[in-house]
Amino acid sequence: MAVRSVTFKSSKPYADRREFGSYGEYEVAELVIEYAIDPWIGANSRITDLEKAPISNGKCVTFKGNARLVYPKNATPACLLADVPNRGRPTAFSFNRPAPAELQTTATPSGDGFLCRHGFAVLSIGWQFDTEGMHLHVPEALEKNERITGEAISQMQPSRDTSSLLVGQGGVLTYEPTGRGRLFQRAHTQAPYEEIDENAWRFGRFRDGEFDPTPTYITKDGGFSKGVVYTLVYETIGASIVGLGLLALRDAAAYFKYDFDWPKNPPSLAIGYGASQTGRVLRQFLYEGLNDDENERQVFDAVIPHIAGGQRGDFNHRFAQPGSMGVPAAGQRFPFAVSSTFDNLSGRQEGLADRCKNAPKVLSTNTAWEYWRGDAALIHVSTDGKHDVLPSKDERIYMFAGTHHINGVLPLTDQFLLTGEQLPYPLNTISYTPLLRAVLYNAVAWIRDGTEPPESRYPRLSDHSLVRRADVIDQFARSLRFRALPNPDHLAGLWYTDLGKDIDKGVCRHPARLIERYPRLVSNVDETLNEVAGIRLPEIALPIGIHSGWNPRHPSHGASDQTATFAGFTVFDEVDCVPKSRDACKERVTLVTDELVNSRYVLPEDRELVIDNAMKRYDVAQSVLTAIPQE
């Protein structure tokens, strides 16, 4: 058995013994899971360097991680929701719409109780080896009983001029440099790499006027300029077997679905959910054929990769950094679609789910931001950008029109609080949570009762709703309001790359040689500059303001020709985009909402929430418009 033991470290009542309908009280348990993997069986053969792992008891690779289970104390769960934590933080509890104050006090907020009222048991599984919180301890690969030396990569784009940069992806130093490396710079990620003279930079930084030769920082003559993209390729020692995180997800979920001694009966269904980084993890999970455990049992009946776009990521190659975002490596390659497609650049025919004997239902959800990042359209477009790729019968694809990666932000602000970054336009205000809750509810009905979810909604070539980013930027450029605009030729996107001769063994040569661009397509916009495709909430359909999945970088941070990470905008000062009368607005909002409920893109229980959300944005719009001086 792949799960060797599960230890309960602690258990306590959940949400102060609050009762959730027929499911009653919930418990929350902190767990430690020990795994024992046979590296020589076919079910584990896709994990890079697993055959180089130290062996215990003559045949097994052992490792352990933590997990957290929130479950009904005296009732049978309706479904096991396997939550893939993002950088150590659980993601699934966002379905509960927790208040900010609750987020400050617990990692498992109950919010309005949505998950518990619907009977989900939520299992958050530690899978990432280089993070705190929910994590996994994994062994290193060895060659001839020696630690492995190789190259890692770090891409940095500072938002201010600075004398030194911290090495690492997303603020995490996964592999410590030995002190040897190569440094490159580019104006943007679509430009060629320019190597910086090795005598013009060094590992270390100045502290109190003295140079500290620490290998965790780099310093360059003349300093580093804001907005410039710097790429460090450096030597490191110690290749952790990163792909064991995928096996932890598989085996923990299978154990709690089939083998765990539940207080009542076990849940008969399991859904995997991940957001952003961990939505990409689920795509990697499918690609490696891991929805079948060592006993050939189906792990997930459905998966929901949320805001993952068309990428996988740094989850199963040597010196992979799970926190990496958009740096070309093994996880940024074809295939992009779930069903099998042909890649005109590599000549390969492949799909994400090809290796799964028991493939799950797949419900992919994205915001406009993942399209503007340059890769989300690849899940439903041919790699030459000329044809739509239709979802399979076991797949749904939904774009949440006019939304952005981090969900709606209120009150209105032009500063990204997570990073302190200033933005030219206020952050996008639209909350897509009601749409995501309907996707989860519909997924359960699909795998439990065979009730098919509503049809996919996303931009398509066939109806001209899927276009180049330049086409949309041109439409914004005609408006006198939008002076700060990105250069579409400088925006991110996926490439057909050359990562070296050993890439199929999970060993990357850095930096990647960028050969040819894959198509980067987004939803078209209408005369109000709102997106025409996807599921359109009332704020888009009426519209109440102008909403986007992109927001340029502010000139004060450099690279104002590019877009800010994660951010879209909402602009309310275009009078024609806001209905004049509140009563008339609410009447129209109600009609749009009822259409969404009737078509099952919104749950009946969230009808008033959607109406209330839209009217709050209307009130904000009116306050903004009132403050604008009249000519």
C-alpha cells in the first residue's frame, strides 16, 4: 500500500461546533501521512529520478508530509474534495466566501458554510517540498551514492532600481547556488537573452557598506533596473525528487476515498481542486497518468483546474521549482488541451489525459487574465491558431468574462496590497465566486447522477469572439480614457522551445532556446469594451463599468509596456457603461441573474448574492461618477 501510515496529530471541533444542515457538526484533524512507493512499478514510472532515490526495506522509497481533514463528525460525506494547497496554503475554503477577518485567524475558514452544507469532506494534502504550511519531505536523487550537481534557473523583474536581487522564484530559494552561474537580461520575456559579462556581476550583496558574498543574492555593476527581466542560470547541488508531490496527491486521495476508516460510511466520490499554481499541478497530474493508483483504482472522479490556463509547471523535472511562474521549462511544453491534438511545431500528437486509464471528468475554469497571460486559449485552440479544438464529452471549459486572477477587489483601489505594486487603473472588482461554486456543484451532479453540466462557454475562432491581443488593445486605444496601454508584442506567452537533449528524461538545459511562439488569443470586446465571450455576470452584460483581465505595469515600476502580474482593472468613469437609474439597473441585473440561474451557471442559492454583488458595484460606480467634475 502506498500510504504506509496516517497519524492524527490533533483533532478538534470545526467552526466552534457550528451545525451545517443535515451534515451537522464538523471536525478538523491535523495529520501526518507516511508514504512507501515502489519505484519499479509502472504506475510510478513517470516520476523523474525516482529510480535514483534511496531505498528503504529493500524495495521502497519513503517520504512523508502533512495533511488536514475537515469532515462531518456524524454523517457520511457527500464527496471527498481533495484540496491542492497553493504554496502551502489551502485553496478550497474560498468556496465558503470567508470574511477577511476570518482569513486572519484560520486556514480553514467556514464563511457562509457552503462546503459543509453540501456535505464535502475537505482533504488538504501537503505536496510541495520547498514551502511552509502544508508541505512534503522528499529524498534527494543520488548518482553513485553522491549528490547530483546541475543547473537551476531564477527569473526576476524588479519593480524598483536596486543594487542586489534575491535569488529564487516567487521569493523562495529552492536550491542554493554554489557560486557559479550565468546572468542574462531582457527588456521583456519575448526579447532574446543578452548575457551579462561575467566580470560585471557576482554572488552577494552590500550590507552597511560592506560586501557580503552570500550566494543567495546577486549584485551587478551599476545595479539592477526596474522593469528589466533578469535571468540567472546557476550551479547547485542536491536534486530533490520533486515529482513525489504528485504521488502524494494520488495516494493520499485514494487512501481517503477507499481505505480510511470514516466515522460513518466513506464518500463514494472524489474531486480534485487546485487554483493557479495548483490548478497547473492537476494538469500535470493528468499528464503523468496518475489518476490510477498502484492498484489501478480511479483516484478522482472529476478535477477542477482553476485559473491554470494552458500550462503545467515545475512539478516533475530535475531541479524543478514548484513556485516558478512562466519560466520556460518542462511544464510549459505541449500538450495543452485535455483531448489529443496535433502540434504543428513539435510534430507530436498528444493530450493531457492520454495516459489515464480511468480519466476523470475535467472542468477547466479561467479568468480573462490567464488568456491575457497568453496561454489559456491553448486548451481549446489548435497550436497553429487556425482551428477551435472542441472539448471532449467528459470535459467542460468555462471562461469567466471580464474577471482577473485574484478575484474581485473592493473597496476600489489602484494598489495591489499583496505586493504593494501601484497600478494605472483600479483593480478589477468582479467576484466570480458564485460561478465557481456552481461549477463544483454541477461537477458533483455529473459524477453522482450523470446530470451533465451546462455547455462550455469560452471564446472561439468560429464566431470571431477569439482574437489577437493587439485587436483588443487597438479598440481600447480609440478611447480617450485609456492612455496607459501595454504593447501586445511584449506580453507573455508560451513558446515552442529547445530545452536540450535530455529534456525527455526530465533534465532541462537553461535558459531555453525560444524557437517559435504559440498563438496568444483572448476574448474580443464589444462597443462598451467588455468581453463578449464566456459566462457574463450582470456587471459585464449590462454593463456596470468596463472590466478587463489585464492592467499595465505602472511607469514608476518600469516596463509600462507590459502587464502587471495577476491584475485586471475596473473603470467606472465611462458614463455610457453605467445604467442611470438604480431601480432600472436592479431590474436588468435581476433578469440577467435569472438567466444564469436557469441555465445553471449560477446556483439558486446564490441568486441574491449575484444581484447584491452587482448592485454594490453600481453604488461604487455612482460614487465615482458623482466625484468626476462636470464640464
